[in-house]
Amino acid sequence: MLEVRDIDVAYDRVQVLFGLSLTAKPGEILCLLGRNGAGKTTTLKAIMGLLPLRAGSVLLDGEDIAALPAHEVPRRRIAYVPQGRRLFSELTVAENLEIGLMVRNTGKAARDRALDIFPRLRERLDQRAETLSGGEQQMLATARALCIEPQVLLLDEPTEGLQPSMIEQIRQVIMRMKSENVAIVLVEQRVDAVLSIADQVAFIENGRNMETMDAASLRRDHAKLTRYLGV
């Protein structure tokens, strides 16, 4: 289980998160919703150790990982698919996957599993990442993350700019990871997509978690969407 407890995070002197707390449980999808600039991406970066905490803690199965160097966090089986994919564009598909495997020294079985989930990538192993379509790049970014065999998966806007068929494929992968007891934290602007798969929804506003609620309750009553998102 991933627990974020009362974290404060700043960019230089500008504080962005204020006492933010979240819990992501195995086999559940926690979606972070909020307006642009609310602090959702900052939250994911703080979990990954890419931004230092001014206060608070990040616990993985009871272990405080907040003080770990950023490269050690994925070795605890926390995978991150950042907004914009952040692939090594001049490297091939195979080489990008190899980088994912190197994080925890996972081997051929982990790579084969990722390619079984995204079979289109098998046809493009020798192709440079920059030549892939947007949907294929998202596949590769997700497959690279799956190569570490995560117990926690963080996804930042995974359906951004994708066509409907590709969105559905990413959705199916997320649901598969949930069925395999992975804890998932999802940042997504498409409210309709969030409500169809989420277990819990956390509303982030001005760097604070204003409320966390069951997605089922939100599906029955959209008043909170109007309150926090204006939709």
C-alpha cells in the first residue's frame, strides 16, 4: 500500500503542495482530479522522489521512502508513466524496454510479458521511438514501466491526444493491472474515462486534497464535479 502523508512540496521558494495526503491500495484505482495547476503532477513527482519534501512522508508498505534517491524509488517497484511519455526518442523500442529492465534487473520474462500486453511493439522493436505514432509511444512508455513489474503504477494523463481505439486499449491495460493487485494512481482530465474505472477519486485544489470519495458515489451524484471542476 502507498500512503502519502501530509506532504509539503515547493519549486524553489514557491510552495505547491500543502499537507496533501492520499492512500493507494493494492487492486484499486485512485484517480486525482483537479483543474490545471492544482498540483496533480507535482504529487506524482514527489512520490517518485523527483521533488524533495519540505514536510510529510511517503510510505510504501510502511517503509518511508521519501528520503531515498530518485533512482531508488523504482527499485521499490513503483513505476511512473509521465505526461508526455518521456521516451528516449533516438533509441529503438527494444532499447527503451531494456532501460526499464535495467531498473530492477528483471529479465526476458518481464519483457515478454510487456510485449504480450502490447503486441504491436513486437513488430517495431528495431524502430526508433521518435518514429512511432502517438499511441504507439504511449504503449512503449507504459510497457517500459511494466518492465519493472510494479506493485504501484503512477500514470499522468495516459490518454492525452490519443484516438478512441487507443484510449480503450490503455484503459484495458489499467484494468488488467488492477486485476493483478497493482495499486494505481491515475491523473486524467477526461472525467468520463475516470468515472468508468476509478475506485476512489481525490479532488486536488490549490495543492490540497480537498476530499477523497468513492467513485461509485460520484457516478450517482455529479455535484462534486461541478463544485471542484466546474463541469
